[in-house]
Amino acid sequence: MRGEPFAHAKISLYMKSEIIHPVKSLSGPLEVPGDKSISHRYAMLAALADGTSELHNFAAARDCHSTLACMKALGADVKVDGAAVKITGCGLRGLKSSWRALDAENSGTTIRLLSGILSGQEFTTKISGDASLQKRPMKRVVTPLRQMGADIRAKDDNFPPLEIRGGKLRAIHYEMPMASAQVKSAVLLAGLYADGITQITEPARTRDHTELALEEFGAHVEKRGRTIAIHDLAGKNGGAALRPCSLDVPGDLSSAVFFIAAASLLPESNLFLANVGLNPTRSAILDFFQQMGAALQVQNLQSKQGELIGDLSVKGAALKGGLISGGLVPLLIDELPMLAALGPYTEQGFEIRDAQELRVKESDRIAALAENLKRMGAKVEERPDGLRVEGRSAGKLHGAEIDPRGDHRIAMAFAVVALGAAGETKILDSGCAGVSYPAFFAELKRLAVE
Ligand code: S3P
């Protein structure tokens, strides 16, 4: 395959490690990079719009740059200048077939959301990703997209590479069997190309960035309870267009959470995080921290392009711990690794239930958490749908060698845990943090007070 010569370079890029020592506190101001979920959506919709969109504070995340590369391969003109990204779209019907397979690398959002768009194209596209992505289930998007009329082949009918033969799509009403924003988004994006009004009902609330972004770019979206409807623009209503936009991406709350956790854990901390995305379908984590006793304040709330934004201040505080289950799981899905890993520093520890989804993320996060927490001396019970991590009374953690299994959120969660442990912790393969937050370790060192 033509992509192969780069595979080695990518592997060696990931392989560096970081040594973390305990610190006294974290202090200072911080701006986390642009939100990963929102950046993906803006990049895809800008590539489908008629004209040039300007995206500010675009995510530094490697995942979002995978999306940009895919949109470029499909014919969009993409210019990147740091966090400023200009995309000249091809129009809804203007994407071109790519001469090589698209590479979503480590990004589940890229492959799943793009599958929806590719289902509406009059050509065939092959899309795959790295070894981790090739193990992640795609049946969840393949099933509804096939119902809409796309012809999709997948390895073992579930895994990448996907071969998507798009074409005329029909509108469906899909009852989503799981709470997944990626599945919802794939169906809504395909809905732009379907004949009529596509509807999707979710079993529990998930992040709504796709709905908000579609509205910004001029699509017609309606929400009724847990059902979302999208009117087609390139099916029956062929000829209608998405408009180009100038948009600011808010800071990524899921990246901020590592610093919120670190500052809470270290008593003398005083951290200020500016311009963080606080969309209510993402911000359950802040309520959760506050209920646990965190000294966390939200200021300067404002709404921009449908997205809520604000500043956060965090000081050290004793955390209670608690139980996470049911409808709270999809609302905290990306924050669960950090919460679980904080367990040994809390009064009651953490119990996570109904979160079998964590087993099919960038790694098996339940297994990765249990194994690495045990290496640091924590008391953990691993269960099929979650884990129970004992609190402070089970003893103090010690430094260890951490294997994040190539998973950015596991690497960052354990770097935070290491700040309060006795002795030195080595985070292997720490470069994987770049999947969402390339400057994470540099920022942690900048803010650390020894
Ligand atoms: C995402 C949705 C979530 C989340 C992922 C990003 C998105 O995945 O875990 O990191 O941008 O839509 P699921 O839809 O699989 O829950």
C-alpha cells in the first residue's frame, strides 16, 4: 500500500516516554486547544459548503488533522496556519473520488462521521486507519447507512477498512440502539443527501455538536425530545447548499478535565482556564466535580455559534468520589478514564457501571485503567461493564511504569495521577497524547510548582 513508508515514522513519533515526579501544586493560566469534536464537524461541513470557511482555534489534535487530510483528499482546498484553518468547500455534490484509500489514522470520529457523508456520494471510497482503529466496531454506522441505501463492505462485516459505495439515499427514522454521538452524526450527515426528512431517536442524550454545526452551515435541523430530524439539501431538495462560515472553536472541555483533576488533587493549586466549551451535553463533568466537592467556578458564560463558552477557575479540594452509571455514562464518556484514575485520591473511590463502551475506545479503557492503577498500588475490581476503584483508605499510590496502550486519554490520566504519587512514574509511549492534546506534557510542566 502507498501509505506504508510513513507507518514507521508514525510509530517512532509515538514511542517517546515521559517521567513524571510528584509536584506541590498547579498554578497559572491555561488555554486548552480547540475542541476535537467540534473541529471535526466544522472541517467536514466546511468541505461541503459553497465557498471559503474560516475556522479559528481549530484543534491541534492529530485526530482533527486526519479529518483535514481526508477532506483534502476528497477535493476540498485546506490551508492550515497553526490553529487558523481555511477551507474552500466543493459544495454538497462536488467532492471527488480519492485515488487512494482515506486514512482516518486513530480517529473514530473521522471514519464514522465521514461514512455518513461518503454514503451520499456517487462514487466508491475506501477508508481505514491505524491498528487501533482497525479493531473498532463500525457495524453501528454501517447498519443505518445500509438502511438508507448505501452499499458498504467492512472487514468481518464490522471493522475497517470500509468500502463505501454511495449514491441515492432514502430518508429513514432510525431508533439508535446505543447512545452514540458518532452514530447519530453519521446518520444526520447522510440525511443531507437523503430523499426527504431523516430522523434519529437516541436512547439517551449525547453531545449535539453536529446538530448545532449543521444549523450554522445552513441546514434545517429540528429537535423534539430525543428525536432529531434533518431535511435533505442534496436529495429531493437537490440544489440547496451549505453556506461557508467564520467560526471560533471553543477550548476542549475533555482536555481541560485533566487539568481540573490535577488542580483539584493538589491542595495549593490555583488554575484559570479561559475560553472552554461548556455545551450542556458535555458539561455534566463540571456538575459532577462540583458535587464531589471540587473548588471549581464557572465565569463569563457566553453563547457563540450555538455553543456555550466560559472560563473556569479551579483550586485544590478534597474529592468525595462516587458512582457513575446509566444515562450519565454517555455524557461523561471521554472523562471516565480521568475520573476512574482519580479514585485512589477520593474519600469513597469510584464505581463505574453500564460503561462497556469503554472497552471499544482507542484502547480497552477498562482493562488499561485496571492494569495501570494496580501497577501504582491501587485496589481495583475490573468488571465487564466498568470497574470499582477503592478510595484513599486503600493506601497511597506509588510511581510505576505506565503502558497507555497507545491511548491518549489513558496517558494523560496517569500523568495526572503520578503528580500525587510517591516517587517517579514513567509514561511509556507518551506521544500518543498528541491524538487530542499535543502540548499536554509541556503545559503540565509549565504549570507545575515543585
Ligand atoms: C465523539 C463521540 C463519543 C466520544 C468520542 C467523540 C464525537 O463517541 O467518545 O471521543 O465527536 O462525536 P461515541 O459516539 O462512540 O460515544
